[in-house]
Amino acid sequence: MSGKRDRCGDEPCAWCDRDGWACRFCGGTGWWRPEMPERDAAGALNWVRVDEPCRMCGNTGKEHNPLEGPVPA
Ligand SMILES: [Zn+2]
Ligand SMILES: [Zn+2]
């Protein structure tokens, strides 16, 4: 497991400037662990857990798209 990034890459980004809003998708870790379907050699479907950088917060762990609430300018 790697760390998380300070910034999502969008500059300037008002969300990256904020603290205290944990990304609701990854819980603030910057990573999520979806289960992905994978077929083995026999053709059976298996679900494997993978670690991926959270796409919703750009791997920052900070909320970037709240459903409601004020949006910083
Ligand atoms: Zn950002
Ligand atoms: Zn996230």
C-alpha cells in the first residue's frame, strides 16, 4: 500500500486546499479496494480484491465532490 498524494493534480484546486473533509469514497485513505471479476484458466469467475488510487479524490483522501454543501470558490 502506498501513501497518498498532497494534490489531485488540478491547479488551483480549492478542495485540495481544505482539510478535514475525508473523501467519502475511500474514507480519507486515498485508496479504495474494489472487487474485480477475474476468470481463471478453467473459466470460473473469481472475485479478486485490488488496491487502486481513489479516482474520486485523485488519491488525496480529501473530499472533492460533495453531494451538498457550499462549494469553495
Ligand atoms: Zn484537488
Ligand atoms: Zn477518495
